Amino acid sequence: MKKFRIFFLTFVMIPSIMISSTGCPVECDSGTILADLFFNIVKIVDPNIPVDTEFAINSIIENAGDVCREIAGESDKKTNILYRETENDPWEKAGFDDGSGTIIYDIIVGTKALEPGSTDATEEKYRFSTEGLYRFELAADTYDVVKEENENNNGADPSEGSLTKSSKINNELTVKVYDPYKSGKYKRIKGEPVIVKYLGSISIEDYN
């Protein structure tokens, strides 16, 4: 009598997600989401600065991390600065000396293309030679190169309240520059523009 062996085959169903030619799940093919750039965080290393010393401000721009969001192409970041001698004085625009021989009022640096959820982190350095209060204002995608879902959340001006995506930590962008020796030679000269020395920008990711 012949013996028959019966084999039982077990199939394990492994769930899968169909990916379209655009790189997004099929359910996104009806329309991907536009990129959305915003400042994840802006951090001043120390808000109390002795005159004629190096000062750093760190900022992180992020493209929101939704699954089907588009890549944000290369763009830019703008920084300008306001000055007032005391808390009772009105804010006025200060200039930058970037070493070109011409005073400028906006620092523009390039930003890299960003996948959804990825960031561009940089550090800008400055040196102050006039006592007083300074307030930084930053903006991403200054020239509207990137088509975004929300074009109104690119600023890092403290009056906008949009400096971090989830909290208000490190949101104050005002620094106080003082003369530790009280020599009097770093006081504002009335009628003269206030100039801040711009020392350059580097990628924070370059740090070890």
C-alpha cells in the first residue's frame, strides 16, 4: 500500500504599502502636500554680550514631516537686526559690515534642499561695538522660491510667536550688549548708524 505524505503549507501575509512613481504611498497620488518651511528653533547662546566679543546665534529650518509632503528645494534665510539704546527708546534698523566695504541691512545665506522632516541647521557669528539692545529677525525662503502649503509661517520675529514648533523655549531674540569696564567709549554716537560686524555662517552639522 502506498503511503501519501500530506504537506501543509502555511502562508504568512506580510502587509505592504504600494509606492507610486512619485515616491509617495498610492493613497497620496490624488495630490501631494506642498512643502512647508518653518523655524524649528532659534537659539541665542548668551543674551548678555560684552562689547567687542564674538557672538553666535543658531537656527534650524525644517520642512514639515508629513508622509506625502514635497521636497523643499534650495532656498535662503534672511537675518536683519534692530537696535535701541535703552528700553525706553524706539527700535531702529541697524546695519551689517560683512567685509565687502558696503554697509548692508540684510544677511542672506543659502539653505539646502530639504526632504520632509529634514532640517538645515546653521550658526551665524557677529561682533558688536556699540552698547545697547539688539533684536534679531529671521525669515526662511525670503524670495518665495519654494511653493509652500503655508506662506505665512516663515518668520522668526519674536512678535510673531512662531519661533519653535512646539514650545516657547529660547524664543527671545533680544540681546544686551554692555561695556564691562564702563569706559564710555562704546556709547551710541547720536546721528551715526549702528553697525554690527558679520563674521560669517557655518553649518552646525560640520561640528564634531
